[in-house]
Amino acid sequence: MSGGKPKVIGEVLERERGDLLSMLQKALKDSYDAVDRIKRETSIKLEEIEREYSTKAESAYATITSSAELEAKSEYLKLFELESERIMHDALTRIAEMPRDSHYEKILEEILGEAIGVVNADAVIVRSAEDDVELVKKVARRMSRRKDMRTKIKVSGDVVESVGGVIVSNEEGTVSYNNTFEARLSRIADGLKRAMFDRIMEA
């Protein structure tokens, strides 16, 4: 899009995913550099140990190196957490500033449709941010007129504290899907954190 118009939600989230991955790569390199540096320092220490306790050198190396690697990995994971929170905060700020125009309306329709599909009920209750209620009602009316829409959509007057998006529940309230922007970004970040935790701990 041109003229400063906001990107659709898929593009916004992909950009944040890219930011997280770029940050991850840099942090991972810094972490491994720290491990290498500590290993070099360990080797110097080991020479001293070996001179005094030659029979215990191998055991000392394993102990010191293991501690150094765990410390470096722990620092990396802390950095990843802090950077993830910063990136998410920046993303939500940009989303909150998006004009509630036709482009944003298209985003809401995509998000609402996705949530309705997840809940998979004959009728659903939709809650949104206070600033989005009227726009969500408009989107819900249009979606209800579609021939392929088999779900009855009711927009609640109860609002949620969010920069945007929707929370969709079945009428009984037993099934609910949070598809606010906060929840969407959080799911992306959580998935990356789990994957990167496994990766760094296996390294």
C-alpha cells in the first residue's frame, strides 16, 4: 500500500516475526561468542590448574566449561525475553495508531472470520475494543449476509481492554478464542521462544 496507509495484519505480524528472528540471530551469535571467550579464559585457568593438579585437570575443565556455557545460555534467554517484550510493545503502539478506515475494516474481517472458524459454533458472541465496537458491528452484518456464513454473529456491548481485534465465544461461554492483536502477537512470540529455547539448550 502507498500514501502511508497501514499494512494488513498479516504483513504487520510478519514484520514483527522478522524483527524477532533478526534479533535472535544476533543474540545467538553474541551468546556463542561469550561461550568461546569464557572457554579461552577457562583454558588459561586450566593451565594453572594442570601445573598444580595435573591429575584433576580433565575434571576441572568439564566443570568450568559446563558452568560457562550454562551462564552464557541463561544470559541469552534473558536478552531474548527483553527484546521480545520491546518488539511487541512497539508493534502494539503502531497498531493502536492505525486509522480505523477501510483497510483496518478488512483486518477486522479477517480476524473475526478466523476466530469464528476456531470456535466453530452455530452462534457466537463477539466482544471488541471500545473504539472498534461500531466497526465490528458493521463487519459482522456484512459477514452475516454471506451465503457461506453458517454462524449467527452477535456483537456484545461488553468491551475488552485491547488495542484492537476481537474475542469470540459460543453462546454458552464454554469455548472462547482471543484474537485481539495482543493475543496474536503473544502467540507468535511464545512459539518463537519455545523454539529458540530448545535450540539454545541443545547447542
